[in-house]
Amino acid sequence: MKLMPRGRRMRLITVHFPDWMIEAIEQAKDKMGLYSKSDFIRYAVREMLMEVLKDETHRS
């Protein structure tokens, strides 16, 4: 299994966050120098996936 495919194809999903989480994402985005909340969410999800699936690459 390849963790980071090279393709840039993206699909739109809808995610509902509470207001406090949106505000926290906005603050984190600004601290990290990212352009959008989407950039932060993609970064955070990618980091979590890599952490959770790191052992999967050795099983293939």
C-alpha cells in the first residue's frame, strides 16, 4: 500500500465541526502560515493517517 500517492485528484467531502473547533483550526492555520482551513485539515488528516498506517507499509 502506498501512503502518499503522487496524483493530485481530490474529492469534495462535507465535514461538520463545532464552532470552537473551527476557531481553533483558524488559529492553528494562521500560526502555521497556511492559506486555508482546508490546507490545515488535509495536513492534519495526512499526519494522522501516516501515524496510524505506518505499520501497513511493512506488511505488503
